[in-house]
Amino acid sequence: TIGMIVINQAGQVAAGTSTNGASHKIPGRVGDSPIAGAGAYADSTAGGAAATGDGDIMMRFLPSYLAVEQMRAGVDPPTACRTAITRIKKHFPHFFGAIVCANTTGSYGAACNKLPGFSQFPFMVFNQKSNVPVKEMVDCV
Amino acid sequence: SAVLPLVINTWPFQDATATAWSTLSSGGSALDAVEKGCAQCEILQCDGSVGYGGSPDEMGETTLDAMIMNGDTMEVGAVGDLRRIKNAIGVARAVMERTKHTFLVGESASVFAENMGFPVEDLSTNHSLDIFTKWLKDSCQPNYRQNVSPDPSKSCGPYKPHTMLQQRRRHQLIDIHAHD
């Protein structure tokens, strides 16, 4: 799955996702990716977020919406991302998931749920400071 | 660091990031950048988890889900369980721009896409068929069914429901290349 947030020079936010879902899923199964607030969310008055992982679990918690609402309340993006992950972790400690968050000033962050074999989450960032796509890693919580 | 414009995406899908940035740099909107960036991943079959030829379902078919959201207007277009159409994010944008709805699914979404001019193609590849064949040989493991017989942790279907609900979803070993 890819989940992407783009914020242009004017602070306009857009988000999107695309996936082929879970292998061996029951026909008809749809994950979190196409659900606004779950797979991704964008609001130009606050920011954007995009989640990835086990959509059957993540879609129940609207993590992207939660993260954007956290940023609207003034929380920085890394903390907003961690809050969204922590909310799910309370109910499903072993869920597989991660999220990226960005606010309308261009600050960004990411978070993931630590599991055996998944202790860091890689994501890509491109802004004028980097001028190239840069792979960043975040330690899972 | 706060710098605009910004492109950020999940997983190390560099070409998608670069395509989104290039779209912005050439005068495209944030929405255009998201569409082109995700579409690039669909073409490249990023990680096997995006686009055609990955994640076959129980019947061996690849289906696609996608969504696009405009944070200025709060317009959303989405497709789920899309069949035989490779450009899922493009169809999602068409749902947003060519309908008053938000989310189309299944065969009807494919018919909509075809009517909107998207090419109809087989989403299977030798790779996805190999994954499916191996799954069948492994007695259909891993398996998302529960509370059915025969025991889905050991056997393929067809399945019928148990009279009692006993099993709960269990933790499975994760594959970081298998994700929504």
C-alpha cells in the first residue's frame, strides 16, 4: 500500500492511497485504504495523515482522522502520529501498523507499532530543503 | 523542519515520491501530485502491495482499493474491490469528479471505470498466480476464515458456519511487505 500526503506552497493539502490489499483475502474484502479518515485524511486547515498496516484492525479506529484532529488542536505531527498508534495499541497490542502525519506548515512525523521483525518504519519525504526524495526511518513505539 | 511544499508517503517508494514532486514542480495541484504519485506506484507494483499482480484473493484474483481526498474542498473519491482496472487511484479521482458519490465498489465500480474510459485488463500475473498456487498447495494457509468447518487453519473450503462462535482472531506473524 502507498499512502501519500502532498501539501503545496499555499498550504493546500491532498491525500491518497492505493493498494491491492491483503493476500488471500475473502473475495469482497476491502481494507482501510479507501476509507476517508482510516487510510488517509486531509484538511487544509490542519494537515494530513496516511496509515498503513493491517486494515482490518486499523479501519476501526480512524487513525488518520484522529491524527489530523490532534494536529488541529496544536499537537506536533510526530506526537499526533504516536497518539493514533497508541489508541489502537490499547485494544490490539500486536497489531501491524504505521502512520505518517504532516501539518500545514510542512512539519511532519511518523509512528509505528513495535513488533518482532518490525522495529522501524521507513517513509519518504521530499521538500525544498532535501531537493531529492529522502528515506527516513522512525523507531516504533 | 517546516518547509513547503512537501511530499510524504508511507514505505520507501522513492519513484512515487519523485513523481508527486515533479507533478507539483510542473504546476500541478496537490491533488494532481497525489494522483500521479500513487499511479506511479500502481505502474511499478510497489512492493507487490500496490497495483496489479499482487495479493491475490481466495479465488486468485487481484482486486484494488484506492482513495483520494482534497483537503481544501473535503471532496473524496474512492473505489474498493475494483476488478480488471489497473489505475485505481485514477478511478477514485473520477468518482470524485464525475459523480456526486464518494465510494464505489466491486463489479459496479469496474463498469463505472470502463464507462469513464479506463482500459479493462487482467490484473493477474505469473507472480500472483504463483502466490495463489502456493497457497492452495499449503492447504490455504494463512487463512482469514474463522468459526467455520472444515477447520480453516488446516483445510481449504468451501466452508460452512459452525453453530457455536468459539475462535477469536489470533496474532499472526507479520510480513512487512503485506499491508493495506
